[in-house]
Amino acid sequence: MLREQRDLLFEAGCLLDEDWISWTVSTNNTAPMSNPDELVGHSPKIAAVREKILALLSGEAATHRLPPLLITGETGTGKSLLARIIHESSSRSAAQFVELNGAAIPENLLESELFGYERGAFTDARHSKSGLLQVAHHGTLFFDEIGLLPLSLQAKLLTVLEDGRVRRLGATRSDPVDVWIISATNEDLQAAVRAKRFREDLYHRLAVMTVALPPLRELGDDIDILARHALTRACAKYSVPGRRDISTRGDAAWRPRRVGAPAPERGPGPDGVEHLADGRDPRGHPKHRARQDHEI
């Protein structure tokens, strides 16, 4: 998916970093998004995501509580970014937003990272350490790739959700913790429940409310909007000069190619210079200029 998005943006001469490529980009170039209405796009699937988030936040205003939230979607759809947006839009925005990726931490370290440990709990435990659940006290813990959580730790996490208390490794008592858990996965957790790889009771605790993020290929005309928007931000970030409105560049107006469309072919022009198939002279392209400068 990131390759498809880059393919749209690379044609305009500005290659973006992966963290800039997402359908949930803010309309503000300097501040993080703090309002679900700022989700870019007009497709029905984006509108459905926006409505669910607004319903969640409206419910918080009425009940002063936030239910556990499960975000589903393929890799690259913006699950972690959406989680941060929701946190910053909630009443917990002044507190910590702590991220934990189940795929990035070895299984033998995951328990101590999540729950913490006391001095002497294991070899080299020379001092006590708070786990991420305690670090996120009064804030939000975003647990990405929740489907990779081992069964042995699923029971401990369920206890935290049910009792609101956490016990460090090697501790003899539990400490109260007030944390909102947003989890995310790119797999079918219900299928994992049926396969006995994920606890059913934990699934229902985590998925009190769910939001499904659509992949880029299902966003239709929003792809054009997102490509222009991300390109504008990237050009501002890298101070690319001489960029007018990229959607209206006169006779040589840039038009993002649809995903799957063939790339423009090159061919020699009447002046002996190799041109793109649409007649554009690549010598004005920023990558071409950079290459010339390097050769000089």
C-alpha cells in the first residue's frame, strides 16, 4: 500500500517518508490533529470512521467514561495515528499517550515492559521499574498488534481491565491504575478466538467499541485528495521551492495516476531531449536539477 501511495506522489517529484503517508493527515501543517472532523476525505468509509469517533467522544461527554476501543485495518492504514488523534480529542489529552507494539518487543520482555517489575524480581533487576500500564496512568495506552499477545499475558491484561489494578513482577500487592486502552490489529481476532489463540473474554473487553479503517484502494476519489494534501505538506517540510497549486499547474497540470495505471513512458523529443509521454520536459524536474548540481 505504501508503494502505491508513493507511486502517486513520486510522479510530482517529492518522495515522502512513510510516516507522512497516511489517509489521516491533518489540515494543520504544524500542530497534530485534535478534531475528528479534520480527517481528510469525503468517501462514505471515511465518513463512517468520522461518525464513530464523534459518537465515542460524545458518549464520553455524557457519561464521563471512555470504553475500550479496538481499531482494525490492514498494515499502513493509519491505526496508530488515529489512536493518537482520538486521545488528543478526549478528556485525557493532557496525560500520557503511551504506545506499545506487540511485534516490536520479544515475548520474554513483554511482561516486564507492560506490567513493570520490583527489585530482585529476576536476574539483573537491580531497581524497580514501572510498567507501561502505570506510565499511562490517567492517560491512554495504545497497544498495537494486540493479537500477538501471548495467552499467558492475556489473562493478566484481562485482570487489569476488570479490576483496574496492576501487579508488577515480583510484587506482593497490586496498585490501582486508571488507563484507557486502545488496541489495534491487522488480523481477524474473532478468527483467533475460534482458533483458541486469543481469549474470548479479553476480546469482548477490548472490543467494546470498534473502528475499521479502510485500505487506500477502497477510498476512490479520496486518493487524489490525499495525494495532493500529503504532497503539499511534504514540500513545505522539505522547503521545495517553485511549487504553485499542484492541482492546477497550467497546461502541464499534475494529475495523480490511479493505482494500477501504467507509469508514463519516456521518449525522445524533437530537441533530442528525452521527454515524458505527456510531453513534459524532465529537465525541470527537481530530481533532474539535483542530479545536474551533483554532476557539476
